[in-house]
Amino acid sequence: MDITTTPIIAREQPVHVAVPQLDQYQRAVCDAVAAGQHAVVRSMPGSGRTTCALAVVQQAVNRSDNVMMLVPDRNRADWLQPRVEALAPHTVRPVRTPAGCAYQVVSTWRTVRADPLGPVQLVTGAAEDQLIADLMTRPGINWPEFLPEQMRDMAAFRMEVRNLFARAGEAGISGEELERIGRERGADEWVACGQLLQVYEGGPDFAVETRGTMLADMSRIQRVAAQVIDGWDRDAARVGVSADAPIPDVIVVDDLQDCTPSTVELLSACARSGTRIVAFAAPDVAVASYRGGEPHLDARLSRRLGVPLMQLGANRRGTPVLRHMVYDAVERIGVQASAAHRLAEAQALGVSDGQADDTPATGDVHLHVVATDAQMGAQCARAVRHAFLHEGMDWTDQVIIARSSSIVEQVRRQLMQGSVPVAGGQRAFTFSAEPATRILLELICADPEDPEDLLTHLIDSPYIQVDPLDVSRVLRALNRQCRDEGAGSADDGDDTDARVQEVSIADLIASPQILNTLSDDDDAAQEAVSRIRGELLTAHLMWKAAQDAAQLTPGVALWRLWNSSSELGEEHSVATRWRNGAIAGGTDAAWYDDQLDAVLALFKVADVYEQREPGARAGAFAQQLLGDDVPTDTIAQAGIRPRGIEVLTPAAAMGREWKLVHIVGVQDGQWPNMTVRDRVLRSDLIGQADPDPSTRLARHQIMEDERRLFAAALSRATRRVQVYAVLNEDEAPSSFVDLIARYSHAPRTEDGDWIVERVPAPLNMAGHVAHLRHLAAQGGKESEQAIELLAVLARSGVSYANPRYWMGTGGVTTSEVTGSKTVRLSPSKIQDIRDCPLKWFFTSIGADQAPGAAQELGSLIHAIAQRHPHGPLDVMMSELRAAYDLLDFDANTLAGRQQIAQAEHIIENLAAYMEGVPGPVEVEQSIHATIGDVIVSGRIDRIEHVDGKIRVADLKTGKSAVSKTAAQEHPQLASYQVALTVAGYEMTGARLVYLGKKNVATREQSAMDSEQFTQWCDQMKQWGQMARGPHYPATPSEDACRFCRFAQSCPAKDGGRRTLP
């Protein structure tokens, strides 16, 4: 039995909490609170901070005091909720976030009165992004020239605006103040954002006494609540509020270091109203600075409350080696107000002069340096399974911590490939990016007059599970039959037009009965029909349900689409299939869980939308979500999943501990990530009395934050830490790895270089079979034994061990050409198919790597050239400089200065070239020409009108130029000329314009005569035949292979040859 595929689903059992015996430091805190004092406590990680907080809660309950615990985020609230409820069983939701507490205060003020005003709605995530996007279109905002409209339309810029507004709100800075500060400091971007913030805040919906729904964002709700609390006793009777302020006798705050400055305002207001405040903080492991948290907020709160900082004792979590390592990590971090907590730790560890002693490396810390990200994931998965299988360490006793959410998702996929069950689903969804929800929204917005693209998306969606080859086979059979029937009619002398319109996917979905017309003589097509008929009927019913869905309410429209397949019978409906898939276990269960979670979250958001916008139509709802690219956090219930290992960011791991902690991705540029955030608007300078606009101080602060994140990850372990880093030509272990190396047995060369590990086979059946196959290929006695074991496994039904299923041993499944006979070729890729068809194939299927810095700069230069076909230089240069931050060019580094100098040089050359072309110019013009069965389709950078004719100019931002002779045979230029000639234009030639060289360089291609035109057309038809396949040979040459990204997959290269005969 495979433990990774067994469906084990269990609900959490009730939590029973027994607070352990307290030490002297913890008793001192409890005694101070019992004496009626406030307490602000600073501590090391692992020193019993949460334990002491629970003891204070228990003490308050024993005194019959009302008590509430505040934690920075919902993850920590969910983790602590059952534990606090066990101590305070009669308190409703005893654990809240500061924003949740503030929401309760404001909501009570507005609704518990003789004449209720209405509910409070928190504007977060996607809704806030949409609101800001709408406000930015209004006139009256004096945007500086270096922030053009195209830049303001970018989601990344709106994110910076949101962050600036949030930091201003946390600091209590209004729109008027932000505008004034901007003028004083000469920051025109702050002036404009201050004006925008005035519009944002000035709407009546943000006022506490507004009638109807009040809007409030997360950064301002706490300050609003503080003001309400301060005026409660004075104003409640006057406005008819009939309840007391909903604040408890005691507020206990855990992890204050991850709260924001407005939390201090809220707590101070509660203290003025008689609430005792007990706050615990560990500034050395603060993880929320990126969203406005202040690591040393405890010092500010202690001054506000008028009490000294207290401290807890030493770190008690983990082995001595782990405690030494955590101290070594935090000792490098700056501290404010008091370092007493570190002195206690140093004394406990026997550390002198601020340096950890020479603790010998033990088995408590392991460091793995591997060659690629994929190998890192494989090594991590193997280590997780090894601990589970050979050490008896449950999945829930281990955790994997990655620096960012994007890396978390990558690691989750790698773990699942390594047969490691992964726990949990997500709460925040970008519905426009989730396939299961995007297609529902697109169907609601469907245009029934033009369904082709949408129905193609539907057939590829998670709801319709068909093999594309089956669909293609059926379409080819139907179209071949139609053409034969049309030809027969023409031969019989029928006067009707014998041209038959081809059947498309849209036709199959709109009219599935077309399948009944397929001839019974085509057995392969009939078999394909039997496999896809049910799925096509599901697609047909969903398309039918989408008609007029935009005019329904969001919930009704979504339900109509979701439930449409039930007409096929309950057992064939999408809901039943997905439900059964989720509860069946196995490797696919997590996928079904994810789809169901996303759909349920969409229904929840639709329900909230209907309550907020009574009478709103589904079309507007769907359009809004399709336009959002910001995750929407929901409180929709997620599926109960089998136990598995969690993959978390440091922030999500706070407040918890595990026996074994795996920390992945500790490479330069990844962890620490030294990228300056909000480099355009610099929200990090908000609230600083003497801000330094250079990035020097910002980078120092970022490094401090990165150290805190890493220390937080290290401090979660009680038994062992395993750290993983990548070393290759592009990546190297970061400085954090040097810290880990002091406590591990990581191998190095005599010169001190890291030794890259060879990753063994995975600890699953596939890995064992792969190892046996490797031994079988070596020869000798072990080879014979391996062959025998493979035979035993194959006879036992293990498909991995059956040679029939080994890649490369079963022959070619089919050599049939799939898809339409017509081939679409892009002029920019034609040279690839001429030089190497295999390279063209890899590129055409999306196997190419993501664009790098050079490609991103090239795209930007082309965009600037499109907007300013005649310059001038100063305007183009301003746009370029405004985009430096978006390109992540850093003028404080040598590499960044070189990138900037090259980019500006390219713009100067572009302006110089434009001056020499004074006539009319058309930019980014689309071309579409049919040459036989080949469609040449693409965009031309510049069409320049010269002497009554036209000339194509293709801009190149690289430094390498082709020879003048090669330009005459350049296939990209030739394809442009052929396409324009077919369209009826008279050509004067084409040219490549190289802007990256010292001076502008052009390479000309003469206009074609009729013979050359025919030759190029014939050549393009040949390339079209090559593109149709099914064979794509590798044709190595110096030019084709020089910058090829697919050498490791190329059969013409040693590294890409097949390993099986």
C-alpha cells in the first residue's frame, strides 16, 4: 500500500491546554498584570512568549475578567483560537487580529443604536486595487511627466500606490499632509499621490457617520476605532448608541513585532478606557516589515503606556546547537531600546564578547548544495520521505519554509512529484488566473456572436477532460468528409458553391449532434467520438447555460453554469466527478481539492458582492474579477484534506514549531532578496523625519529584514534543520549559507569551494525502479540481480518496472500529422525554422526560458519607439528613466550602472536614427498574408514611407549584427517584404537597425524582383511543410547553436542524446 495515496481524512480533535510551569521571568510578567499594571515584554524566539501569553489569559479568566488575545494575522489567529477557547470557553472569538478588533468596535458603534447606520466593509486586495484604478482615471491629479499614463496603468504601479496609501494610513498622514510633505521635499510623485489620496479618503463612504455601507481599509480601521473609543463615553448617548465599547478588561498581544504603528494607537485608546494591555514581542524574528510592520514597536508602546520594557529568559526551543545557531543569526541584527533579552541568551549559552563559541558541528544541522532548482526540490522531497519512513517523523512533524509565496508554489509542485503529500489549500485566489474560475467568469461575459476563442478555452478548461488528439482526430475526419462531399457535389454538376466551411471546436460544442454525421467507416475517429462525446455534451450544456447569464445575479449565474452538467445525470455531473476525485485519495485528490476550493471561494465572493451591491448583474461582477490581478482573500470553507507536510513562508510559520525544518532556496538574490521595494514611490520613507532618498539605507534595512526572516525560519525547529541551496553558473549559495556551514558537515574542496551533491533516486517506487534500471545497464552480478527484481516487480503489477512503459522503448505511437493543414509562421521565428527545425519546435510550444533583462529592455525600447515614432530624444529618455525601477536597474551597483548606460545609449541611437527618417512612419503594424498553406502573421516595428514606396525597418537592441551579405538573405526581412507585396504595397526594401552598437548600424535587404519573390514564396512553403511535422530534425551549425537554450535536449549534442537504444 502506498502511504501517499491512501485517503486518510480526519477532523481536528478538541484541544485541551495545560499551561506548563512558568519560569521566574514569566511569573514576573503575570505578577505585574495581576497587580493591575500594563506589561510590554521583549524576548528571544523560543523563550516561552506564547506560553506566558496563555498564562496571562488563564489568569484573567480565573479572575472573571473579559480577555481578548490579538495576533498580527489570521494564520496565527486560527492556530491559537482552539487553545485560547479551551482556556476561555465562554468567550466568543477570543483571538482576533487588531484589524478584526477594530472592525468590531466601529461596527458596534454604527449598528447598535436606535437608528442603525449600516455595516462596515473592509476594502482589501482586489477591491482596493480596482478602487484605486478607477480613481486614477479622474482628472485633477497633477502627475509628473516621468509617470506617464502607460506606467500608471500598470498593476505594479498601482501596487506601489496601495503601499504608499497604507504606510500613510499607518502613520496617520492624510492626503493633504502627504501632498504638503511632497512639496517640501520636492517629491512630485508624492504630491500627485497626496492629491489622489484626498479623493480616496474624501468620499462620504469612508466617514464613520455615513449612512449605508461604510468603507474602511486595513491601514486605517485601527486609527478610526481608536478615535471611536476615545469619544465613546462622550458621544454615545448623543447619537443613540446603546452599547458599551466592545473592549475587554485585558488585551493580550502576541507577536507585537509584526503589528503596525496603528495597532499602538488602538491599544493606547483601549488603555485610556481602562483596559490592561499585555504585549509580547520578539523583534529579532519580525517577519511583517514588508507590509508595514515595525520590529521595535514594543519600545513605542512601552513609552506610550508609561511602563518599562520587561524581558523573558533564554531560548528553550531546540537542541544546544540549534540555540547557538539562532543566537548567531540574530546577533547580527540591529536592536533598539534594550538588548537585555540577548544578554540573557548570551549568558545561558556561555557566549562572550557577542560571539558564539566554537560549537562543534553535529547532526542537528544539514546543508545540501545542489546544481539546479529541480534537484533542490528532489533532494528536499527525498529528505522528507527519509525522515518519515526511516525516522518515524510524521508529515506534520516537518515543515518546509521558503522565502516567498512564488517559491512555495514551486516547491509544492516538486514535492508532489516526489510522492510527498502536501497539506492545505490557499485562501487567497486570483480568480482571473485560476482556470476553474476564469472560464466561469468568461462564460458569463460571453459574446454569443463570436464564441470561437471562448469555446476553445472551454474545451481546454478543467471542466472538460478530453484528449486534444481525440478532438483533433474527430475534427479532421469531419472536415475530410465535408470536403469529399463538397467535391462530389461539384463533380455531379451541382451549381452550389462547393467550398465547405470547416467544422471547428466551437461547432462541436454548439451542436454536438454533428458527431452523428461522421461516417462509420472511420474506426479510429469513431473510437475518439466515444471517448469525447460525454465531455462535449458537458461543454454544450455549460455554453447553453451561459446564454443571458450576464443579466442574472452573480450567484444564480454561477450556479446555472456549475450545475448545468447535472442534466446528464447526477453521476456524470462535474460536481459529482470532482467530489469523488477529492475524497478518493491518490495523487489527483489535491488537484480536485484545489479546484473545488477555488469555485467555493468564487461563490462566496459572489454572495458578498450581492449583499454589497443589491440588484447588481453578473456581467458587471464577472468583468470586475476578470480585470483584477490581485489575490482576493476569502473566508470560504476549504476542503478537509489528508495529512501532509506544510510548505510555508516565514510569516506563515510564525507562532509554531516542528521537529524538522527544511529551509529551501538560500541563494544570492533569493534569500536574502535585496531588491528595493516600491522604488518609484518609496513608501518606505513615509514617516521618517530625515529620509534618505538613496537606496543605501533602504538596502541596509532590507538586509536586516532578511536576517530576521531567516532567523525566524531557523527558530522554528526543535530537533533538526536542513538547508538547501543551488550552485551553478547562474546561482550561488548566499551569505546565510556561511552561517549554516559553521554548524554542519557540509563538504568543501581544499580551496573552500562548495561541493555540489549528487541527488540520489527518490525514495518511492519510481525512484527504486530507476535505480534498478541503472544497475541493470551496468553489467555484472548486480545487473543480473537488478533485472530479476525488475521482473518480479513487473509481474506484481508495478507498471514502472515493465519495459513496455519505459520511455523510448515503445516506438512511436503515431506519425500522423495533427492539427490543421494550414500553418501560421511568425516572421521573427522564421529564421529559427530555417536554421534548426527542432529549435523552432521547442520555441513554438513554449519551452523557451522566461525573458531576461536584455529581452525586457528590448520590449521597453520597442514600446517607447512605438509611442514616439519621430522622437524626440528628451521625451523618450524621460520614459526610459521612469521605467528603471520596473526593470530593476540599480544605480548603486556596477552592473546596474552599466545596464543604465547601455539603455540610454540605445535611446540616443534610436533618436539619431529617427532624425534621419523624417517622412511618414507606421509603427507596430500587423501583417497577415496567405502563401499556399502558410499564413505569415506578425507585427512590423516600422513601415517607413520613402519616395512613394515603403521600407520595413526592424529594430534590434543587441550588439551583434549580421553581415551585409547575410542581410540580403535574411528570412525575417524577406517574410515582411513578401507579406507586404502580397498585400499590394510597392517595396523599396527592408533593413535591420542595430541600436546597441557604438553607432547606429543598418543592414539592408534590396527590394525583390518577381523571380526573387517567387523563390522566397517557395521557400516559405517548404518551411511551412517542416513546421507541420511530424519530424523536427536538429541541424547543428555555428550560428544556430551559439546561443541555443536547448542544448541539453538536442540529440545532436552529447548532453541531449537518448540514453536508451
